[in-house]
Amino acid sequence: MNKLALAVMISTLGMAAGTAQARPSMEPIDPTGMVHFHGKVLTNSCKITGEGKNLNVTLPVVMDRQVHSGQTTGDTRFEINVKDCPAYGHYAPKLAWDVPRVDVNKNGDLTNDGRGGAQNVALRLIDNHNNNVNLKDSTKRYKASYVSHDGERRTYSFKVGYIKGDERGPVKPGSVKAHAKYSITYQ
């Protein structure tokens, strides 16, 4: 063997030995792993306080010519208070309105169910940010307007006012009655 071939062979063996030393050990590869799941199941512990579950809100008497489309009149504030109602992480109790579609007009306002009463008059709910509550939207949830320091008591504030219904024609005087069911839910 000539000197050049011997030098190349020694050089190649030296590099191969260096490569073999740099490779990780030949342990078997484990292609498996573990996923750990954690969760929590809640119950709705909220208790309605104050006047109880069923509020009676009396609006002021207004003249038929004061009831218009687009803006409420005779606005009356009301509150729904709850206790023993803490938040769990980012799950805070919210108020949901649950009104049968038959009792809501196309604008999402409560229709008058006072038989023989006022005609073409509806009641509009307004949240604590002065936004109209569209009762046709059953997915909307409302945050409490007040939360106690310990997070156990909450107040949901709204107002209600007269508004012209979605029928053509004038407002006709008479009594106005409507109802809206609500629930406190974690979502």
C-alpha cells in the first residue's frame, strides 16, 4: 500500500471513530406519551334574594302620544339580586332571559298580553349599559352590574319602558302586561 492510500485510510478511520463517539446511545425509541386531563363540575349555587324570584315592576302611566318607535318612555329600573353565587375561574354567573317567541315581537320586545288592553304597545328591556335587550336572541348573557368584594353577591340591573309595537297604526290606550322568565347560569 502506498503512503498516500495509507494516510487516507487512517484519516477516514479517525473520522469514523469521531462520528461514532458523537452519536447518542442506541437506546430504543419509545413513541408513546401521556395526556393528563383535569376538570371540575359545577352546580348552580345562586340564590335569588330581595323580592324573591318573581318581581312585579310597575311602570308609570303615560299618555298614548308619548309612546313612539325607536325610543322608550316611562323607563323604570329594576334589579335582580343573588347571593351565594361565586365565580369559578373565568366562569362567572350571568343572567339569561328565556322568553317564548310568541311573547316577543320582531324587534325582540315583549308584546302586550293584557287582553283587551293597549294596542300596538310593547315593552323593551334595556341592560345596565343602556343597550336594548333583544329577547329573540336566546344566546345573550348579561354580566352583573355589581359584585360584592367577596364575590358572593351580585346584582343584575335593567330597566323597562314602553315602546310602539311593530304593528302599523296608532297606539291605542289600555292596560299593558307582559312577563319574562330569567335564569342565572354559568357560561
